[in-house]
Amino acid sequence: MACHEMPGVDGLVSTLGPSLKGVARKWTRAELTQWVKDARKMNSQTLMPPFGTTEGLTKANPPRAILSDAQISQVVDTLQSWQ
């Protein structure tokens, strides 16, 4: 909610990142997974943090990914439900 407009969420809407409404129609599961894991691989200029890696980060503390592969899969499951 801090970065993206999401389906079913009313009130203050963020415009920092693109809307996630209909995201399942725009991207495959593999693409959505890459966006969440490390969006820099899709767009080197992105402001989206890499949730699944610390590769290329110099100040990650603790030095581990924010989300595990299982957690990323759960996020992508939700994204895929947003037709």
C-alpha cells in the first residue's frame, strides 16, 4: 500500500509504483517472481527493493534476503489472483 495501488484497498492510494490491479493479466508467474525477487533484473532504474536477494547491496543488515523463496511464492500467488 505504501508503493502500489492494490485491488480491494480503498482510501489513500499510492502512485509511487504502478497499480497492481490486473497485474496477473500483464505478467507471467515467472515475471512476477522476478519482479518481487529482484526487480533490477527487469528494470535497472527501478526504485523497488530486491526482496529475494542481497546481490549488489552494500548495506544489507542483516546480510540476508528480506523474503524467502517460499514467501515470494506466496506474494506471487496473491498477485496472480489479481485479474
